[in-house]
Amino acid sequence: MTTALGVDVDKNGNGVDPLAHRQTIKRHWNNTGIMGGLTVSGRSDLYYAVSDGTAVCSMGDADGYTEAYWPGGNTENTVSAGDGTYARIDVVYMLANTGTPDNLVHVMVKQGTPAASPVIPGLPAGGLALAMFLMPAGGGSTGAAARYGDVNYAIPYGVGLDRIGYQANTGSQTQDWRPNLWWGQAACTTQYLPMDRSVTVRFVYRASSADEVLSSFYARLKVDGQVMTDGLDECPVFPVWARQQVSFPIVLSGGRAHSVDVEVCPNTNRKAFTWRGLRYVEVVDGSVAK
């Protein structure tokens, strides 16, 4: 039996236990990652410096999420000086324990193995990477290391994710003019969507028509192999190389990634036209769908 957050413990000791807190926090976030701060920099010794900040951490899916604060300071451990021959990758990370072996937030560094092609070292369970650094051969301090790769930032549940799919087609050729045939333009695959999302699919193109007259084509949206619109969206093509676009709002279901494309069919009542080296399909996320 559990009670809601914000409910005081009663005379029988009934209240919210730590796991219920962590499971509730988990529902506020799409992923673990840095919330703010926690900027990592090298020093004149073999520690890394980490500014104050907060991150969303987890010891595992069943354990929920924590929001862990670090007051700033040096990593708890040092690394070795650079190898005499090869570079290595160091990972500075946060570990927010939830009872085993303690209840503390730790910021440490995992030293990689020097190699001709160094790889990112693995972190202990629950470790959240704050920054990665390439320590060069012969480096005498962490100040000699260069920032390397990317780390994750925490994304609140429901927030717009911006572009979640993109594919370009930069070929320049005359559009096939056979009637009643639909031509895919730039099929893309979206990111995995954890929940239903309201998105906009945009087809951006540059083309020009022949003989200094207006031309056009029809466009339709296709998702996961299924045609989703009526194909009556007529898109203009001008004699000049004007960049144009057509957009399709749609809800994509959660629990999977999706294949998205825009197909075109030329308007054979008008002049032929030529694609001019710029076409792309992008899927732009808006928000959680109702």
C-alpha cells in the first residue's frame, strides 16, 4: 500500500517510501541525463573539476529515477598521467546510490585503456556520464586532455523533441512524367517514440519548370508503407529555383520508430520540371498527443 506524494505520514507510519518517490520522479522524465550545471574541466593535476549541478540518475529501471545534486568540487579519484605511446578516453561520471553501499552522490572518473584506437570505458551500474576526455600520450595533467564525444541531457516528459527524422535527396534530374505514378522522395526513419506524439512532416524542395511557365505536382504522406493523405495537395514549381515546402500534421503512435516519406505525382496538364539539387523529408516533433 502506498500514499501520494505530499501526504504526511499518519500515526501508523503510513507514508511514501523512497521507491515510490523514485518511481514518481521517473514519470517526469523521458531519460536520465544532466539537468543543468555539472560542467567538467581539466586541472593542473590528475583530478577533474566538476561544477555544481543536478542530474537525473537511475540505478536501474525497477529502482526508478533520482534527481541528484552535486555541490561542485573535484572528482573523488584521480587518473594516471598519459601513457608514453597511446591516448586513452576518461569518463567523468555521477553515481547516485539509493541504499547500497550508501545513500551518497559520488562524482568520479573512469580511466580508459591506452590504445592506438581507444574506446570509451564502461561505467558501473547507475553511472551517468558527465563528460568524456581524450588524454593524449604523455599528458601530465587532466588539463592536457581534450573534450571528447557527447553526453545525455535529461528531457522532461512530454517536451517537444525538435527534429526526430530526416533524409535528404540532392539529385538534380527531370521528374518522370508518366501519369498516375507516385514517386517517393526521401524516406526517413524516426527516432524511437516512447509515447504517441503530434508531429509535422515537411517536404522541402527546390525545382524549376520549363519554358518559363508555372508547373506543379501533387504530394501525399506515407507512413509505415500506408498512404495517410488524399494526394490532392498541389505544390507549385516556378521557373526560378525557389525553395518551397509542403507540411503534413499527423500523430505517430508510441512504442516504436516509424518510416516516413512524401510521394509526388506530376501534374501532367502542366509543363515538365527539374529537381534542383535540394529535397528532404523531415519529421519535427511537437508534443505528446492527447
